[in-house]
Amino acid sequence: MSEHQEIENLLNETRTFAPTKEFSSHAIAQPDIYDHAKKDRLEFWADRANELHWHKPFTEVLDFSNAPFAKWFSDGELNISYNCLDRHVEAGWGKRVALFFEGEPGDTKVYTYLDLLQAVKKAANVLIKMGVEPGDRVAIYLPMIPEAIIAMQAVARIGAVHSVVFGGFSADSLASRIQDAGAKVVITADGGYRKGKASALKPAVDSALDGDKCPSVEHVLVVKRTGQDVSWDSARDLWWEEQLQSVDTEHEARGFNAEHPLFILYTSGTTGKPKGILHTTGGYLTQAAFTHKNVFDLHEGQDIYWCTADVGWITGHSYVAYGPLANGATQVIYEGTPDTPDWGRWWDIIQKYHVSIFYTAPTAIRSFMKLGDGVVSHYDLSSIRVLGSVGEPINPEAWMWYRNVIGSGKAPIVDTWWQTETGAIMVSPLPGITSTKPGSAQVPLPGIEMAILDEQGNQVGPGHGGYLAVTEPWPSMLRGIWGDPERFKETYWSRFEGVYFAGDGAKFDKDGDLWLLGRVDDVMNISGHRLSTAEIESALVAHPYVAEAAVVGAADETTGQAVVAFVILMKEKLAELGSEADTSKILRDHVAKEIGPIAKPRTIFVVSELPKTRSGKIMRRLLKDVAEDRPIGDVTTLADTSVMDNISSKIDSGAND
């Protein structure tokens, strides 16, 4: 490796999987879709937008004259709830199942499109009765239950703006989001079920609103889910069920401007203050609906779709609450965790509902992989025909396990890259067209223009790494950071003139396929060499001993930074292993062989679990705290806060090399 080498992913993946002729012949997306988009990109997106219902048709596709603030279809008017519900019922699909709900305790409920429309109409009337008007903000803090989707649809239906806060966030996190958005109403529940127990939610809302911390809030609407006792402010709190029974069942959805605000979704910022990412209506729904239909090869009225994401995250917005419903899909939603009552729960749900399209995170895939094939072998997963991956790069070995064990060696995998900020999928294979490659996100979707740039903003060639950028506006792009236009420009548009910098490192391989290298702040500088944490993690997981790995850079007096790895070992391999010191040496030597001596971890910690949020993302900043021997930071967003205690105590005891 040269001293000035750019960011590189040195994995040379040669395995490819072409779509079968049978799949291609029935695929929604056909090869000419790329030519259509390349010939006239704006016309392509206009055609996609016209697949929706417009109360007032648009005449202008894109106005980017006030860059970086874009306007898509801005003289048109539509209603997102009408597009997701009313038009399907009016087309005669009212009896089609919209949602199969599976509660963690085993309770179930089925909503047809007509059922869902009626519930949303009543919820909309409740909000109007409370004084919520177009443009007002409504905070939603709910478990993954049908009421969460109903609430989002109802808020959008009346032209208000929702801010969904993940139910795992603390009272302080909730309060800061309510304050920043100036929310008028909070919709919550007494609690939800998680890991076999009723988990309270209402107390966090009470704490967030305590005193005069959130003066904008006038009412709290509470869903009765668990039956837990809750404190009650009779001047502020209202039961969801009682309010729905007290209002009219009819509500006419009126059109709103395509650039009318739809939602604010908070994501972490480097300053510590969350960023309120703002999305609007027309462009967002256009790209969410198009990508959901084409990336997942959705056959309307035939497929059963399941995305495991919570609505508290952007994936739950675009690929649970909006995209699937806009396409008239039948989908499954599940309240709880994949290990309750045991690790067979997800596969039991797939078997029960005959799920044909399954979309989840690499972290979850690796969790099952480390348990061994036996955890799924006695379930019938033959209904699956498309698999999806989202949230972070998926290493090739996990990709292969997913294909072979969950997809029976035949289901195409769509490894999707996108962000809260992009609103919808930007990079993905298209099943039926793309020959897939394990670990690669493949190619930008039709209508999306992207490049990989060097430090000076020049495009790099195949085989070289750099900074992933979007070079042309796209319909579902964020419209700003709520209340902070300067931060929007500084965060996303200042690194390279005129283009959106995604914050990720990437590489095109010799075939032109895209490889994600993780966040650029996850790139380490080892003695002047720039190495991707994702690259080293992939090398570790490629070893048969390793089920999962997380890599961080730790300060080092000699090299500037040193590689520190945390690994979970394969359950069935434990009997073969010697001491942890021996295992660490084997794995360090393996990384040196796969990548080069410069990438060899200084230290490898063998752990039983990694710190993850409830959405499955590894909190590497906490591991960096351990690696640099400093106090552990905030753990409130972790799914299991005890994980860091276990890691710290094991390391303090000197159990690792």
C-alpha cells in the first residue's frame, strides 16, 4: 500500500448471481427503464409522479433555482392519505388486506384497506376536533402497532406535520424533539410489549412534559395497548379509543401543495443536537412508491410484504407507512423483538402469513447467522421470493447466508443504500435485471445521478475509493433541517460545490458496481494509510470463527490511530477454539492476509454481544470509548443497556488479549 493511498475496499468479490429467465420474464422493472431515465431524467420522474392521484395536476417538474432548496411538482396538489387509502377503496380494493398485525404476546388483527381508511378518517376528525390545523406539528411516540400507521396517515391527511419519535428514546430525547418542532399534540400509548414484558411509554411523555418544558403541547392522545396504570392529567390527556368513538366517520381528503411539509424526522448530528430532517409530500411519495414497487418487484394483490423496521425510523416511514400503502400492498407489521418467545419468531411469522418479500437489517441477519442454520431449518420459508437489506453495508458472508439459508439459494437480494435525508432508496439492484454480487449495493437506481469524488471533488475511476455524492436533485430529497437552513447548507452541501455529500465513503469496482465503505468518520488513518472500518469488519466476518464484528479506530501514540476489533464468535465453532489469545492471533493474521499488515488489529476483544440500538445499528462510538479507555457515553438509545456493562467488566478483568 502506498503512503498516500485513497480510501480502498480491497475485497475482490467474484461471485455473481444472474436473475433467472423465469423471474425476469415476470419482473415489474424491465431493462429499458434505465434508458428511459437516462434519455430524459425529469420526464422519467414526471411519469412516475403521474402514477399517483393529483387533486390538481402539476405542470412544472423541478425548480432548483434556489439551490440547494429544491421544489418538485410544486404547482400540483395531492393528498398522501388519499393516495394510500381512498383511491384503492374507490378502485374496488376495499376488501384487500392492508395490514396483518402480529403483537408480541401473540394477539393479531387484520385491517383491510376499507378498515384502515375508516380508522384514519376518524383519527383525522379527532385531530381536527383538538384544533390541529394544516402545518401544525404532531409528535407520535408509539410502539409498532396499527395505531402508529393510522396516526401518521391521519396527521398527513389533514395537512399537519408529524414527528415520529422512536419508542425506545428517553423522556429527555422526546422533550427535545417536541420542543424543536413545537408540537401541538402528542400521540402515545400506555405502553407496548417488548421481550415478553409490558414496557411503559406514557411515563416518558409525562416526564417530557413535566412543568413547562414543552409549552406548545395542548393535548396528549393515549392508545390503550397494555392496560398498565398511568397517571392522568384530565385537562390534557385523552383516550384514543374514546375520542374515535365520539367523532364523525366521514372525512374528505383535500389536496395540498406538493411542497407542503409532510414530516420531520430527527437524526443524530455531529454537534450532539439532533437534526430535524424535513420532507415534503409530492416528490417524497413519488420516489417512495416507485422504489417500493420496482426494487421489491411488488406484484399487486399477490405478494405479502414485510419490512421489520419500526416507524420511528425512516425505513418505517417510507417502506411501511407510505410506499407499500401507496402501491396497494398487503403487509405484515410486528410489535416485538425477533427473540420473543424464542429466535424462531420471525420465521414463524413468515411461515404463518406466507411472506414473499422480506426486508431487514444486516445486523439482524448476522445475529441469526451466529446462532447457526438450525434456528430456521424447521420453518417453511418457501414463500420468500425477494430478500432486502437496509441500514448499513452487508458483508459478503452474511449476504451469502441470507441468500442460501433464508432465500433457499434462489431469492434475489436487493441490498439498498439510502438515508433519512434521501427519503427513499437511491442505490439497489433491480430484481429481474441486475446480476447481484455479495456485499455490493450495485448501481444507482434509474433517475438517480451519483458519483464518487476525491478530496478535490474530481470523479475517481473504478477500483478507487472516495466520497459518495449525489450530483443531481432527486424527488424524495430532504428540503432542509427544521428551523435551521444554514445548518442544512453547511452539513450537506458545503463539502463539494453544487452536489450533495452523503457522508459515506464508497468505491466502484472494476465492473462498475458500488461498494459502501461506511461513514467517512468511520475511516481510520493508520500511519498515513486510510482504511475503512467496514472493510476490516468484512474481512473478520469472512473467517469461519466469526459471526459478527465491529471495528473502531483508537488513538495510538505511534501510528496516530490503531485498529481495535470487537468480535462475536460462531456458536457452533466455540468447541474448536483454544484460548482467546490464540483466537485473537488467528484473526489478526487473517486480516493481515486478507487486506495487508497495515490493517491488522492492535487488539481484538471477544464479546458475547455488541451495543445496538433497537433499529439494529451498532453504536461504534461506545466501543470507541472502551477502546480508548474513557468513560462510556450515553447508552439510553441502546436496545439493551447492560451490554456495555458486560463488555467493560470483561475487559477490565483482562479476559482479552
